[in-house]
Amino acid sequence: MVRFKLRPDLTFTQDGERYLVCDETTRSTFRVGALEYQILMQFEEKSNLDEVRYLFRAQHGREVPFETLKKFIHKAISLNLVEAESDSLWSRIGPSTAFTLKINLFDPNRILDFLVRKLESFFNGYGVGAACALLLAAAFVLAFNLGEILSFARFRSPGYMALSIGAVVVFAIGHELAHGLVGKRFGFDVSTVGFHLHYFMPSFFCRIFRRADASRRSLILVLLAGSAFDLILISFLLVLWRTLATNATPREWISVVVTAILTKVLLIQLNPLWPFSDGYHLFTLLIPRFVRRRKGKNYE
């Protein structure tokens, strides 16, 4: 899909209910309405038409038909307001700043729509109860076998190091899909799953456009979904570890994976001090609630 970007040498000045657009290079001027201005602002970062529709709906609570947006963007290109680029592999890769890099990997909507249909029956009290039972069983296994399961000594082996890196990548993509899955359940739009660097810290991301009327509860559940996915899979692996024979090779493999993923979840994903973590965003969502409660005010 072709991606578009607003030309950086344009200036916008409000003129009553319309906006005056000035091309600093050619000194040409145009006037656009408030709606057209709002749409053009969605292209400040390189985006495709689907992403712009999602973002516009999230920010302004209005639906722009795809065909209408398509005609508008063709007109904007003819006026040299917007530049088009093909969605080649190279165009998906580009630095945002001197310290960040973003790569869009794939559109997860087909996968997420399929999972929403198939897992519909899981999103109820029975599904939550089963997940909690699994987590509790895994907690007992971990508590009574902590020294045997959690060990960084195994990472000295190149084979185990490769296994741990592969597991982190698989879990990370599943983690992002879990964010997107719960977001879909709450009616949010999801556009892409990708990989990025934040100050040289590698991580995956899922771009989710929240609704303008999104509740705090929905945002908290979307943020928790990724780590919940990791903990549920870790719990399954721990229960499996307990059922295997003491000298079974897979027990050691499971120990390596559990050590790597659990460290990642606790030290990075749920860390409230790391500004790019789920834990930090949860902390910023919950702190105002605690402050208002202490002041005796009703948050809701």
C-alpha cells in the first residue's frame, strides 16, 4: 500500500473558519476547510490511508469514507501538498530521530479478527478462572523449584543463548498481538506490528488507535494484555516442566526460556520507571486515581 507524507515546507495559518496554506518553496497559497486541515495533519508522519482513517476516527470521533479520503489525497498530490512513496521494504525502515529506528513488519488485522472470533468464548468468567488457576499452579511450581528453574548459568552455552533469543522474539510478537487482540475487543483500530529502537533498546510494538471515548478500564486491560500473555505461556511451560522426568532434556530448555522471559517481563515490561514500558503507562493511568481517592474525590 502506498504511503503519503505532508510536505515539510508548508505553513498553515488559520483564516476564520478556513486555513491558509503557503508553499514556502514556490510561494503558492491555497485555502482549505477545517476538515481538510485536520486530515492533512494526519500526514505529518508518513502514513497510509487506512492508518489515517483510524487515527482521524480516534482523535476526532468522525468516520471518513475510504473513497472520499482517496479522492482528497489525489487532489492534495496534484496541488503538491502531499508526497507519495511506495510501500517497499526500504520505505518501511527509517529513523525517527538520532536515537530511534522503526520498522513496520506486518498488518495483524487478519490474524486478530480470526482470533477475536475463535477466542470469543474465552473472554468470560470461565476463561479468566482457568487462566488464574494455571497462574496459581505455575506459582507453586516456581516457588518450590526456584533454584532449579531460574538460572543464568545455562546462558553460557551458545545453543541455549540462541534458544533464549528465539523465544524472546516469539514471545514479544505474541505479546504485541495480545495488546492488539484486547484492543480489538474494545473497538480500537490496529494498523501494524513492527520493531523499533528506543535509545538503542530493541523492542517490538503494536500500533493501536484508541477511541476518543475510551474508558480507563479498557486502556488498563490493553496494557496488561501483553504481560498476561507472557505469564500465561510461562505458566503452561512451568506446569509442563513439572510433569517431565527429572533428567529430560526439555526441562533444561524450558528453564532457559522461563528465565529469559520472566526477567524481561519483570525488569522491562512491568517496570514503572522505564518510560517506554507497559508498567510505566499503567503507573501514569493509575496514579491520578489514587491521588483523587486520597483527596476524597470520586474519580469516575
